Amino acid sequence: MGPVPIVPMRISAINGRPVLRTGDDSVEVDSTAGGGAPGGTQRRAGWAVRREYRSTYRDTLVSSEKLIAGKWWETKGAAGSPHAISIEVGLASELGVTLGDTITWDVQGLPIVTHITSMREVNWARFEPNFFVVFEPGVLEQAPQSALLLTRVEDPAARGRIQRRLVERFSNLTAVDISTVQAAVEKLVGQVTLAIRFMALFSLITGTVVLAGAVATSRYQRVREGALLRTLGGTRGQILRIVTAEYAALGLIASAAGLGLAMIAAWALARWVFESPFGVPASVGALGALVVVGTALVGLLNSQDVVRRAPLEVLRGE
């Protein structure tokens, strides 16, 4: 991405109604101007009208934006008509404006009338130059502006040398190292990941306890069934194979259900929250096999009495 132009400006009117900035730092819109009904002023969202905007101009969308309403400009508007802008959907909601509404900007003392032709959804979490308002080309090129350029240097020492050389060569340039911000965000994400892993481990331990309880609860039923099978001529090997197959099937169903739901949730998060590609890690298959083998082993250990106790002893206890 090349240099991004940034032009500072403020809102001076909305739909022809001037913005009034009072001494108590509140902001109101004069409803008696611009054809509005008389009756004083209308209070607007203070921060959205009071703040100084840093806007840009370009002819394309960037990767951190998504057009959700209106049309992106293809050609410059006719001379004398309001200039086209694209506004961020959250800001539009705060200002109470929509497609077709007009906003007058104070750009270094020069009023510029614009109308909203599209609304965008912006992913503010990405380390990219994002803007509330984007102008069509041919409007702000001659306005006082600064340029922003982002670059990535992995080596901290090389990053420091580049910053020093830039500042020495260009006196009006400000170099800001945002790697510390990125490191703080990565640390926060790491803590969240650790918390999620802890909860996953806690859920796994809880599930193991529940599984062990379910197996222990059915222990007497397994002993009785084993005694009946042995009375009918079943061997110990046959009974052990039946028990192993039963618990292995139980573990397979449990692992398939658990891992399937987990993969669906992970895919949904990756697709709609983090907007990143989703891949199934190789450890998923090993984890599923571990659950199946563990369930079969727990079942076999709990079923020792099925083959140890004599059928007559079990039947006498009925």
C-alpha cells in the first residue's frame, strides 16, 4: 500500500442545518435553517459532530472495508453538484444520516458540500489506515494534507535504524513504532487463548468424570448381561470383544459429536468474526482416536467382574 493522504476537517452542517457548538462543549444542529421546521435546535450525538475528522480520498475500496449500501463512485460528479462521499455505517447511525443526505465540511475554512452515496462496514481491528469518511477523487487533492505510509520490519534493530534515518533526512516526518501496540494486542489475545484452553481442559476433565460415572452406573447391568451370556455358552473372549466393541462405539460417537460441534464453532468464528481461513489441525484425528481408546479402556477396566464372577454367583444375587 502506497502513501495514504489525510485531510483534517470538521462538520459544519447536516442537510443544510448548521452545527452549533456551545460553550459547554455540547453540540446542536439548528433546525431553523436549511428549510427545517422552526422550533429551535436538535441535539445530535456530541462526539460525532464535535470531533475533528481525518478523511481521505481514493477510487477503490480496501481490504478492511465492505460496501453494505449504495454504490461506489465510478466517475466524478458533475461540476457544481455536491461531491460524493462514502461514510462508515456506525458514524451514519450516530449522525442520523443515510444515503442521499448532505453533509457540509469545513476544510481549513473552506466549505465543501457532499452527499452520501454509499455506506461501508469497516474492520477497525486491522492494522491498516481506516477512515470514517472517504471522498471521491478530484475534491481534496489541493487541500492541506499529510501522508501516511505503513511498512513492516521484523528486526527491531533494523526498524530503529530506519526510523533514525528517516527522521534525519526528513525534518517534517514523524515515525511511530506501532510494534509495541501490536505486542500488547498479541499479549491480550494470548491471554484470551490461554483462558479458552483452560476452559477446554476443564470441560474435558468434566466430561471424563461424567463418562466414568455413566460407565460405573451401568456396571451392574454389564455384570448381569455377562452372566447370562456365559450361562448360554458364551466364552470370556467373546464377552470381552462385545464389551470392547460397545465402549469403542460409545467413544467414537462421543468424539465425533464433540469434535464435530467444536469444528463447526471454530469455522464460524474464523469465517465471520476473525475473517481468516479455517483449517483442521492434524491433532484432531489423534484426539478423536485418544477418546475412543480411552473410553474402551475405561469400559474394560470397569467390566472385569463381567468375566471374573461366576454366573451362579451373579444369579444368586438377583
